[in-house]
Amino acid sequence: GQNIDQPTEMTATEGAIVQINCTYQTSGFNGLFWYQQHAGEAPTFLSYNVLDGLEEKGRFSSFLSRSKGYSYLLLKELQMKDSASYLCAVRPFSGGYNKLIFGAGTRLAVHP
Amino acid sequence: NAGVMQNPRHLVRRRGQEARLRCSPMKGHSHVYWYRQLPEEGLKFMVYLQKENIIDESGMPKERFSAEFPKEGPSILRIQQVVRGDSAAYFCASSTGTDTQYFGPGTRLTVL
């Protein structure tokens, strides 16, 4: 089966750092994606990991450990506009087969 | 470079009517995916299409739902004889193949 777990909600303070965890158990693994989704809007792509380690992109970083089935998204210097849902998604299959399995999302609230 | 386009953005149908949702992928993208998002839930994969081919429809309900991506024109998700439980946001995404999926703004379907 396919299972992706994330915390349902998190809160943080403006200017702080927050880490959103994601654990997965899937029938295969060919990459992990993080998307941001503001209420009522489309998910927007944040990051992609397929090899172990940290990928940094501005205020956002994403880490992957394939052996542990674990990823996290790190948001630094939090801003009010970062209040959104953060979706973890796994691509289980290789060979050009691009289907994604999503977690339920983590709703982040940033307070002043 | 226009992004993924979906229309209509909002659709209201009465029980028993048909709903047609359209998706135009990003320029240069030949892979289209449909996802459904119920309130407070994550994105659920429905169907994966390439031009004139259904690659994976494992997430589609067995009855009343169908999808196509013709050689010319947008991809269509069709829901026949809608019921209240079909009320959801339907998102389309597109990609070049094994690349990142980019999402459209979604169609919010309300069944009265």
C-alpha cells in the first residue's frame, strides 16, 4: 500500500524557523516533492528530492533520507505569507511513470 | 508562458446533471493528471493521461466518471449524474513527462 504521514497542523512565530516532517511507506520510490497551497488556491511547487541529503532554495530547504522513508521541509525567517498548507508527495514509480501520491497536508499558521 | 488553465473555476450542478471540467496543460506539456480534493483533505489521484491515451485510471470511481485528452483541445473530466458527494475541488496538473507537475487553479464543483 501507499501511506504518507504529516502533522495536521503547526503554528510558528514570524521570523522563526519551522520544520515540517513527512514519513512515507510506498511500494516504490522515485522522488519526493513539496508543494505549498494557500486556501482556495492551486498547489505550487517548492522542492524536489530524489537523492539523500539537503536541497536548499532561498528560505526553503528540503531533506530526504530514503533508508528511513523520511523527509522534512525547513522554512526559515518565517513571514506571515507563509501561512498555508504544505503538501508532501511521493512518486512511487520509475520508467517515466509520473503519478504522485500526496499526504493530507500540514496546515501552518504563522503568528506575529 | 501561460500556466495550466482550468475552466470553469466554479461550477454548480443539481443532482443528476452532468459536469464537464476542462484543463489546458502548459505549453509543451503532453502529460495531464487529475486530482480531487475534498474539504480539509489531501489531493487524491484520479487519472493520468497522455495525448489520446489513458495511462492510469486507478483513482477514478468505476461509474459515472470518465476522462479524455484528445489530440486537439483540452483534457476533459466528465462526471455523469452528479451526486452531493462529488462536491469537491478538482485540480489538473501537467508535466513534460518525468518532470515536476504544475497545477492549475482548480474547478470547485458544488452539487445542490
